[in-house]
Amino acid sequence: MSLSIGLVGLPNAGKSTLFNALTCQEVLMADYPFATIEPHYGIVAIPDLRLKVLANIFNSSKITPATIEFIDIAGLIKGAHQGEGLGNQFLNHIRQTSLIAQIVGVFNQNNIAEDLEIVRLELMLADNQSLTRHQDKIQKNARTDKQLAKVLEILQLAKAELDQEIWLYDSPHRLLYLEHLNYLNLLTLKPTVAVINYQNSQEQRIDYQSLETKKIPLICLDAKLELEISQLQSEDQAFFLKEYNLRETGLDRLARLCFETLNLQTFLTAGQKETRAWIIPSNCPAPEAAGIIHSDMQTGFIAVDVINYSDLIKFKSWSLAKSSGVCRTEGKNYLMKTDDVVEFKFNL
């Protein structure tokens, strides 16, 4: 299961700095608009200390963590939906992502909540335009086609909610939109998180109360500090984090926030060839989890052997865990848990 996050925001909000920190890539950082012209892509491993522990137990030849793809998209400005700045070509890059992370810089005298709203409004206006174009396209045929008439009715409902500045992902009609309008890749049908980028004493300018009224999951971090941390060796990173009273890096926090927002989890497989983390939806049925590894495993699913991670590291082998009774065999109705280490049984 792939997970992609689009970093968006106004120019100079710190998107490229954060992208560099997350991906350890050298992307142009500059204090002028549109320093990023083409989007930048980076695949980032999600830190998971369990993988190394299991790999040591099983003498695994390979460790494969779950990953997130981050996409650094150029800054948006008012009127982007009408082509202002570099306009719609930037908006199109966001349409294929799983989640939108809106970066808001705490600089000068800007109003954080207002900056947040500017970008959200541009995305809503862009969707309204997309819906209007599609409405014009299907309106004639909808007079005689019942299925198209249903789509048109739902489309008009979505337009009405966007006119009221309702983010469609938060709408009570979200599932209806996902069923009938998902092929349009609407921006506002994606979940969002906010990343408040501040430096040093600027944290006192963050009005958490006004941000909470937006009902957007958020974290606050210092992108420049995160970039410094990312360029250190792992042992030096631990010391640096302690010096700044940070328990974890911005990547760890952002990854966890995105997982929670998207309602995702991981499960683990471990053996001599490979120890690996796999991304699945929370409470995913076992056959669907098997299908993440290979579609044949879902089609031919028989059962799954499950051991809790803590039990497995206690007994240090599948055989000892099984003989001690902590390994369970579950069927197709089993819902996967975050700390599950599993072996699937299936017919080819």
C-alpha cells in the first residue's frame, strides 16, 4: 500500500526546508516565490525500531521498513485556481497524493490562521471549477441517463457545500462523494494536516486556540532545526534531540500524525530472507493484509499465524512461541493489529 503526502503552502513557508529534512535531499531553498518550479519527490523510510530487533533474532539478510513518499509542491498564492502564480499545474500535482500536509510559516507579522485559510480556499475553488466543468460535460446526457442524473445530483450537492466553504472530506456526505465522484480526484476529498513551521522564540506567536477551530490535525516544528538534525549521524541525532528536549524527530511525529489521520497501521513479517513492515488500513481483515504482500495470497488465503511482537522477542523464535501457546492461528475474519508478526498460509 503506497502512502504519498503533498507538502503545500504559501511561498516561503519552509516547504523545501522541511522536505530536505525529511528526505535528506538537496532541494533549492530560497526566500523568493516559486523557488520550486517542478515538484520534488522523495521516498522516506518510516523509523521502526522493531525491525532491527526482529532482524537480529532471525538473522535477516534484509530489512525493509514501511515508506512514505513526500512531494514538495511549489508555493500557492491567491488566485492559483485561476492560474495566478504558476497556478493549476501545481494543483494537479496534489491530486494524486494520499494526504495534503499544509506548511504554514510563523514569520514576520503573518496571520497563521489566515495563511492556512488562503491555501484551503484555493483548493476549494479549484475543486469547484473542476465540478463546474464536469457538470457542463454531463448535463445534457443526464436528462436521459439515470446514472448520470444521479452523479449530477451528487455533484451539485458537493458544489453547494464548497460554496459554503465546507471541506468535502469533513462533509457528512463524504462517503457518497467517494463513491460517485472519486474519479475526479478532488483535492478537498483528501484529508489534511497542518505543519506549523516556527523558529526559536516565534513559538509564542502560535495561536493554538484559533487553529483548533479549523479542526485540522497539526504539529509544530522548526524545519531548519529538523534539517540540521537530519544531517547528523544517528548517534549524534540522539544527543541533539536530548539537548533540545525533543523526544523524536519531526519525521517521526509527522509520520505518526499522517498514519492517525489516514487511519493506517503496520504489521510485520520476519524471517531469514527479510524482516519487513507493511502498511494497511486499521482493522484490516487478514486476507486483505495478505493481498498487500501479493494478490495471490489474498485469493488463496487459508489462515494466518499471529504472534504479538513482544511475545516473539521474548521467546526469540516462531517454534518456541508456538510451543508456549502464544502463537494463534486465525481465519479470514481476523482483524490485524499493529504489533502483529505474521505468517500467512495460502494456496496458489
